[in-house]
Amino acid sequence: MSTTTTNQDAYEMNSTGVAMHLDALALAGAGAAVSAIVMLLLGVFGAIGVYESAVEAMQQWHLFFEPTVVGTLAGMGEAAVVSFVLMYAVAWLYNAFA
């Protein structure tokens, strides 16, 4: 049984100068999901009275967030949309300069 070998390991970057491009939609979707989960956790924490300073900061920074069910859902939507747009823009700029 023979195996082929290369001079480059699978985890090494390509040495020909070709830059790696980011999948903008995947990065934006992941950022939106993480932001929505964090907002959900802050809504739960606010409802039970834990991490009150972080909940107060989110209420100041986000227009729709409150530690209620409706406020948490609205804050999750707002955070997901804002994060999606910002992360997509970051990936697009990275790909433009790479």
C-alpha cells in the first residue's frame, strides 16, 4: 500500500500568496446567532435579578431590550440584525482587502 506525501501539511496556509476569503453570510449568521443567544441570557438574568449592571447596560445600548419576555425577544431580534449587518460588512471589507 502506497501513500502520497506532500511538502505542505494540511493545516498550513498556502504559500503561493493566495489569500483566504471569508464566507460573509456564514460569518454574519454566526455573529447574529451568538448575539441573539447573549441577549436571551441577559433577558433571563434580568428577570431573575442576576447581573443587573449588565442588564442595565443593555437597556441603555439597545432600543428594544427590556428584561421581559417581549423585551427580550425584541432585543434578540435587534441584536441579531445589527450583528448580521456589521459582521457581513467586516467580512466584505476583509475579502476586498485580502
